[in-house]
Amino acid sequence: MPEVPEVPEVSEVSEVSANSASAEKRRLEQETKNERQVWYFLAYFLFGIHFIAFVMIYAVRHAK
């Protein structure tokens, strides 16, 4: 006689969906954190580039 696969109970199904929802929430939080870090990196990079440019302009204009 062929074996019949077990059907999960309702509580097991809701537990699985709760775990997947929790995993999705953690993934979204991590994605938001990563995106924020990218924007901070970009801001510091652009600030640094402009700072260096202003220092070079100052040096060229005040050179003898």
C-alpha cells in the first residue's frame, strides 16, 4: 500500500508562516541598514572630494 504523506496541522502551518514573516522582516531591516550605510559612504566620499578640490584651488590661487 502506498504511503500517504502527512498533512501538517494548522498550528504547524501558522508557525511556518510566522517564521517566514519574521525572516522577511529581518531581511527588510538588514536591507534598510545596508542602504543607509551606502548613502553615508556616498555622502562622506562626496564631501571628501569637494574638500580636496577646495584645498587644491586654495593652493593654486595662493601659490607664488
